[in-house]
Amino acid sequence: MSKKTILIADNSLINRTYLSGILSDEYDCLEAVDGQKALDILRERGIDIAAMLLDLVMPVMDGYQVLEEMSKDPGLRQIPVVVVTAESETSVEARALDAGAMDFLTKPIEPEIARRRIKSVVNARELEELHIRNRLLEEMQYQADHDELTGIFSRSAFYRDTRAMLLANPDTDYILIRWDIEKFKLVNDLFGMKTGDQMLVAAAESLARHVSDLGTYGRFGSDNFLICVPAASLDVESFMDVIVNEIRSSFEDAGIAQSVVLATGVFRITDHDLAVGQMCDRAGMALQTVKGDYTRHVAYYDDKLGNRLLEDQDILDNMEAALANGEFEVNLQPVYSLSTGRPASAEALVRWRRPGKGLVSPGVFIPLFEENGFISKMDYNIWEQVCQIQHMRNEKGLTPIPISVNLSRKSVYDPNLVESIVGLLRRYEIEPRLFRNEVTESAYIDNATQLIKTVEDLQRYGFTVLMDDFGNGYSSFNTLKDIPVDILKIDMKFMEGFERGGRVGVILASVLRMTKWLGIPVIAEGVETLEQYEFLHSIGCDYTQGFYFARPMPYDEFEEHVAGLPKAAITSPARFHVDDVVAALGSGHLFDRVMDDILDAYAVYEFNASALETVRGSEGYFKLFGYDMDAFKRESSNVLHHIVHDDREYVVQACHEAIETGKPCNLAISCTVRGGEVCRLHLTLSCVGKSNDETALIFAAFHLIDNGCEGDLHASCPYASENVGKHVF
Ligand code: C2E
Ligand code: CA
Ligand code: CA
């Protein structure tokens, strides 16, 4: 170890030589002949000087002045000074100590005492420095280990502690869990960063409370958290339920009405030597697979996922070349009109013909292209191919058929979208009506204003805009209200969930009614079975697209398919299933709500020869007839006896007319209502379905004309019984 340096400031050569002689075994000794020289050396060498022996009486600058100068300079203040005094004089020593000296030596100087004093001040200072350094190190370590916002462990501390835990427990199976809060950005946007921060703190506290005894935990960054615990110590699903509930209640406490969903990825640690960072990456990959998925919140990493990531990379490496080589091909899937039984339009769906790998479906590559932006180039290429197809059909003089293309979210937000499409159409001389655009409902959730603007721009140029995947997002009804789309495509999820008499049928029927009122045609996607087709027909759906009719096919095949179809090949009269229609009309909350807004009293009857049995009635209907549930059960089997005797026959006639013509039939009748009173009612009857055994379902809407016309009914009411059977509106 190199020697420490001592500065000896004394104007007497003898003293300096004497002191150096005593100390030079242990120290390197520097000498200064006066106070100024001493200060110069101190300033130059700074804290290299372990201590200074300072004579008080010197020319140029005396010892007191040196001490004063040193006290002003933070760099010099810490250098310990031992003052050398001529004689033992308490007042001098006290003054020197006050001025900042640490100790003193009195002449004549005892060598042993000098060595000890110097040693002690040097040690004292070193100890002090060590303390300071330790404190600083501790602080730095704490800061590095703890996340500034939440106070729980940082990512680096988590890595280190997890590594140590795994090394110490080589025989225990661990899992690494990584989770984040879905749509957390929304909390910041809607409620401010401060609230967002509070939520993260609440999340971290919840984590610390439950995991500190089990294993390691920490914050990965933003709203992303980490846990590593023995696999046997918890059940991931129920554990995450506990955490999400605690976060939810902290949201509630803060008065935030925002749903909280956590997306969780789990990596099972089989190889304890894998870098913890890599384990986090893998849990992160699993997490990505459930992000935005409202049906599944927890996913486990497996090798398949790892391989998929390699495949994803392969796709990204090859996409540009594929575009240049024309490997992206258009397939067409016909959309059938249920009334003509023929294709009314088609949808262009991309397929990637990869050399050596066959046809790759868009589900594999579109999400990647959407992420990296390549989707714009690919989409443009597909639009161009669709224009080429239309141009070719036009040249051949084939019956025009509109083809729709899918606009990715990126395209929807592209300010030059309309210009690009219009440019293509001009180049290939295509009418806008033959080029349809499908926008997805999810684009509405991301940026409603931009989507509405794009839709309106497209429509201004004469394009038809279809709303794709309707019902998939959570704001479907807002979408319908706000976006002026021309055609609605109902998401195929509805078809997947369809079963006779089930809830899905009810929802579909309600959606269809609503779109009828709004005048928007509907295409049902994903129709795969006869049963689904028949149901759609029975509730009046206009168009369907699905494997039941035709799969997406290459252009040549499409042309053959269209040409080979006999006219009206698939129009079969829809078979009527009472269950479907009753379910569709009778038990949907949404349907009831909408209908109640429009009509007050309405009912659905089963009509058989001459009896009308109530299947379902609205609240207004019960009120009108003064029914309670018991009376309803008692009297619902044939409601005709509520009608004044003379008018009953007209109602029966009107039912037959509605069934035969398929059109609504209006009439005015007199009824006994509310326990005895006779009243004039306007009634609209329409047939909503027929079965093979002469039974029909009749939908009836009632309208009170005048409830105070007892006695001379015919004279006081605008509608007389003679009008029965005639369309009075
Ligand atoms: P999408 O727009 O909802 O297209 C309908 C998808 O349903 C197509 O899948 C089609 O093949 C499939 N499909 C049709 N009928 C049935 C059926 O009866 N049952 C079932 N299970 N499926 C049926 P595909 O071709 O795999 O396309 C998947 C998605 O990829 C499309 O969903 C669309 O969002 C996107 N996509 C396809 N082509 C393009 C494109 O050129 N550009 C963009 N941006 N997206 C595209
Ligand atoms: Ca589509
Ligand atoms: Ca769709």
C-alpha cells in the first residue's frame, strides 16, 4: 500500500526536518515554508493530503489565517489539521480548535506523541469518509432497488433477487407471472396522471401484501408488474382475481367508474439457469396473447408460442419480397341475397401463396402487418387487384357485381385514403358503386372522430361503406347511432353462438329490427348451416356470407361459380319455427325496451283457425286490458272474447288477410278493457311467421282511439266497424 501524504507547514527548517524525520517512516512528507505555500499545496493536492501539521506563527500568512481560508473551502475543510504551538497555552489551543484544528502538539515535540496524534486524526477522517461513502452507497442501492413511484422492487432488483432465490432453491418449481392493467392509458387520459399513479401504487401495495412471504415481486415498468413464486404456492387464476378485486376497490374508492381487467402471462421455470430477463420476456409474450381479449385473461408460455415468434419473424423478413413477387392473392367470397338466392356482391380476402409453404391465411400475417405498418402497402396491392378484376369483368361484359375490400385501421386513419382509392378507380375505369369498403367496428373504439370522417369522405365520392364485425366491440350501438354506414355486417361470433331458441337468436332479431327501422341492410357473416340460414331468413335478414353457400375462392373459380348457378338456386321458403320467433320477439330485453319506446301496447298471438292465444304482451298491453299476471294466465287462451261480439269476426278476417298478403292489416274495433269498460282501439295486425299446421304468429299493436265512447260507439268514433279489413292508413 502506498504511503499517505502529510503536509508540514512551518517556517523553521529545523522544525520541518525534525518533524519529517519523525514521520517519514510512515508518511510521505511535503513541506511548506509559510501559510500561503501551505494553502497552495493543499489546493493543488486536495484530499490527497491525509493531514497537515500547522505551525501557528509563520511569516506571510500565519496558521490562523490558513485555518480560516480552509474553512471557507469545502474541498479543504475535511483535511484534518494538527496545530503546533510553542508552549502549552490553553487560550491558544482553544482558539486553534475553534478555528477548525482537530488537535494540537506542543513544542518540544515528543516523537511518539506526534506519531499518535497524526495517526488518530488520519484514522478519524478515514472513518468519517467511510461512513459517508456507505450512506451514499446505501441510498444509491435503495434507489436502484426500488421503483420510485410505487416503492416496490425495481426491475433490476427483481432480476437480482429472483436469480438468488432460484439459485438457493434448485429443487423447487417456480413460475414467473407478468401482468398489466388493460387500457390503463385510458385511466391516465380520462382521470389524469395523478390518479393513474395512485392506481399503480394501489396495485403495487396489493402485490407486496400478498407476495412478500412467497417469493419475489417488482414493477417491470409503467403498468407492468412481476411476480416469481414457487409454482405450488398459488393458483394463478384465483390469485389474479384477488389482485384485480383489490385494484377495483381502489378505483371505486377513488370514485373512478372504469372497469379493471388484468392481462396475465405466466412462464413456468423449468431451467433455473435461464436469465431472469428472458423469463420475463417469455411471460410477456404469453401476456400479449391475451391482451385485449375479453374472454381470456391468463395465458401460459409454451414452446409453441416461442416457435410462433420465430415464424412471425420469418414473415416479417419475407413480406417485402412477397409483395414484389405478387405472392399476395385475392380470393373472393360471394355474399348471397336471400330473396333472389344469387350472389349480390363479394368480399375480397387476401391469401399469401408462399413458395414451399402453401397458402397462408390472413389471420397469421395481418396482425403483424398492422403492427409494423406494412398493412398499408399490402392493402393497396389488394385494392389494385380488385380494380383489375372489375376492369376485366367490365371488358368481358359480365354482369357487374360489387366487391368489397377490407380497410385496415391504419388505412382508416390515412388522410390520403380516399385519394388513393379514387386514383385507382380512375386508372381502371371502375364505378365507385362497384368498389365497396369494409371498416371495422374496432376502429370506432380507437378513434371515433377519424372513422366518421373517413366514412363520410368515402360516401361523398359515391362509395358504399360497410361496417364489418358489427357486435364484436363493446360500443356497437353507439357505432350504429354515430356512423352513417350503408350496410352492416354482423360478426360471425353470433353465428357460432347460435342455437335454436337461444339468446343469440333474440339479439340477432333485435338487431335486425333496429336496422330495418334505420333502413340499413344487413349481411350475416359466418353462416355455416341450413339451420342458421333458415333462422336468418325467418327473421328477415337480407344477405348472408358463409361456408354454407360458398367459401372464399380464387377469381377464376368465382367466375365459374357465379356463372354456374341456376337462377334462384337457394330460395326455399323459410320454414317457420315457433320457438325461434317467440324467442326472437318475446324475451329479448333489448327488443322489449326498443319496442316499448315505439309502441305502447303490443302483443304476439298464436292464431289457429278462430282462436287467438296470447304468447306475449307488453307492459302497456297488460295495462290497457287491466291484466295482472293471474288474469293473463286465465284469459290468455282466447282473447277474442274481449272484443265486442260484432267485431270478433272482423278480427279473424283481418288475421287471415295479414297471413295471406304478408302485409300489415289495420282496423278499428271495440273492446272490453279494464274490467268492463268498452273502448275503441286501432289495431295493426301483421303475420310474423307461419307453420305448416295452419298456425301463424300474429304481431298486434294497439292504439287507443277514444276511451269514453260507451253507448253510441259508431257515432262518436272516427273508425267504424265497417272499416275492418280495409287499410285505413
Ligand atoms: P373478415 O373481414 O371478418 O372476413 C371474413 C372471414 O371469415 C374470412 O376469413 C372468411 O374466410 C371467413 N369466413 C367466411 N365465411 C365463413 C364461415 O361460414 N365460417 C367461418 N368460420 N369463417 C368464415 P379470412 O379470409 O381468414 O380473413 C380473416 C380476416 O383477415 C378478415 O376478417 C379481415 O379482417 C382480415 N383480412 C382479410 N383480407 C384482408 C385484406 O385484404 N386486408 C385487410 N386489411 N384485412 C384483411
Ligand atoms: Ca371483412
Ligand atoms: Ca367480418
